[in-house]
Amino acid sequence: MIVFNVPPYTGKEAEYISQAVAKQKICGDGEFTKKCNQWIEQRTGTGKCLLTTSCTHATELAALLADIRPGDEVIMPSYTFVSTANAFVLRGAVPVFVDIRPDTMNIDETLIEAAITDKTRAIAPVHYAGVACEMDTIMEIARRYNLLVIEDAAQGIMATYKGRPLGAIGDFGAYSFHETKNYSMGEGGALLIHDRKYVEEAEIFREKGTNRSKFFRGQIDKYTWVNFGSSYLPSDMNAAYLWAQLETADAINAHRLELWEQYYAQLQPLQEKGLLELPTVPEGCVHNAHMFYIKTKDLQERSALLAFLKESGILAVFHYIPLHTAPAGRRFGRFHGEDRYTTAESERLARLPMFYKLTSEEVSYITGKVKEFYRL
Ligand SMILES: *Cc1c(COP(=O)(O)O)cnc(C)c1O
């Protein structure tokens, strides 16, 4: 049986966790958390990175920093995970969904401007599969209309757009270290802050509305309640687990990319015959092999393919029922313009197994079965 995902594991995790435990100090912002933050800051050039308990929480933190208020509107794709929308709905804002591009499944940047109203406060692009949105266009629109850009880069760590790391292009970026992602701490994430003017406020929101971070740095002699806030910092044990993976990030990334290239090369003949579609990586985008997906003719063919693969011992999956069609999406948000691709393309997409421990032999077996399904 080839499962759909095996969480990444390097072998060093337990050792680093015991180091954290040996100190008998495993609360937030310990040594391993600092290592992870610094690593992300160095790799991305962002102004400040704060490790969080999830990407969901990192996005919530971004919504707080962006001062999103009831009635505000945030433009985003409907083809995404619920957290992209929830972060803003929790602030009382309205997610305004626009259609995606069929080639990358990312928000169609050419449709954003028409969705802007006098209530629009931010754009939340999602870099699906670690392939960048058209960020030059998005940033240009945001600057012209004075909007903030909050990147959902949950899938985007180690990927770039015209040389710039995803998550570090907009005003804020959110990474996920959930165990389904390229690097894991079980549950976890990070907020990337472009402009350091937000850092002090971010530390306060993340530390229960107190200035405890300043206190720990010795900048003040007692800490107090200074604003509303919550608790968004992970235990240093979780950060220790993540550190084992970030320190080998290049090797993990290289192996994933090799598997991705192998999938692509072996399935290309099917695309050439017009039997299925493979992912597009636009020029200027370097992806991170977060996922390998294919697109079937339609929903019916996808169901048949997934069932066939399952019989062959391969767990392939699909995801994201478009948010605007879900009960909460209908209640809290609205779709601007025509749903030309969001629903139709989401029904064709199937994700094949993709994880660090996957082998080249397994990929060959999977592509062989896909070919068998299409009688090639
Ligand atoms: C995984 C994911 C999230 C949520 O990440 P968590 O760390 O589980 O909160 C948000 N958005 C997208 C696009 C994701 O893929």
C-alpha cells in the first residue's frame, strides 16, 4: 500500500527534543524557536519571523496586525483551505472570492481589481502547490489601492517568485508546518513580517496582549497587559522537531523535486495524447514540489481513477470543495464575478502521493498504474 502522505522525518528530531527537554524549559521562544526564526529570516530576507502554533494562527495574527474590522472585505481565491478565510471572518470581515487561473489553480490576478470596493482592505493570495501567484501584478494593485497583501504561503516555503521567497513578498506571509506539509512540527506555522514597524505589536498579540517579549529581552523590568491578544507561540519541543527538518531542508527539497520531475516525465506522454493535464509552473516561478497533481477530463473520470488506484494499493486524494459553495462560505462571503474555473477545475484535480520518504520505484509504480488506467 502506498499511502498518500508520510510526515517528513530526518532521524534527528528525538535528539533535539531531548536537548530541549534536558533544559527542563520547553515553553515558547526558547533556543530552538529562535533557531527556526533566524533560519527563516536568513532564507527569506523577511523583516521578522515569529514561529506560531499553526499557519491558521499565523494568518489570524496577520489579520490582527492588518487591523481588519467588521464589514471590511478581503479578496482571496475560493479554491483554498478554510483558514485563509476564517482568519478574516473571525475579525468580522467578508471574504470576497474571485476566480482562479486554470493553469496554476491560483487566484486570477487579472480579476482582482474589478472586485475592489471602498471596503476592501487586503488581498490574500494563496500559493497553491508551492507555485507562486502573479505577485508583481498583485503587489502593484495593492499599492495603487492602498491594500495590504497577506500571503497564504502554507504550501510555499522554499519556493520563489522571480527570485523572491514566497511569504516574504507581501506585507505578511504565513507558513504551515503541519505534518502534511514539506517540513513538520506536527502542528505549527510561522508569520513573516515584511515591515519591522509591526514587530512590537505582533509580539504583544502573540503573547496574550502583554509585553512579555520585551520583558524577556530585559527592555522593561515588569510586564503587563497592554492590548488584546491571544497565545500563538509553540512549545520549544515542537520547534526542536522542526529544527531537525529545517537544517536538512535543502536535501528534503531536492529529493521532493526529483520525485516531482519523475512524475512529470513519466506522465508526459498522457498529456501529449490529451488524456490528462499536468501542473504548470510559470516562468520565473521555482516551486518546492509540495504536491503533484493531475487533472482528469471530469469528476466522473476522477472518481474512476481514484478508485482504480485504490484497488492497486495507491491512495490518491482530492481536496478543497470551493469555499463559496460551502455553508460557511455562503454565510460569510461572496463570489465576485463568474465561477468559470474554480468549481470545474477543482472537480478534475487529483493529488498523487508525494512525500519525502517516497521512492523513485514507488513513483514508477504509480505512474505505471495511471497509464494502465488510460490504457497507454
Ligand atoms: C495547510 C494549509 C493551511 C493551514 O495550515 P495549518 O498549519 O494546519 O493551520 C492554510 N492554508 C493552506 C493553503 C494550507 O495548505
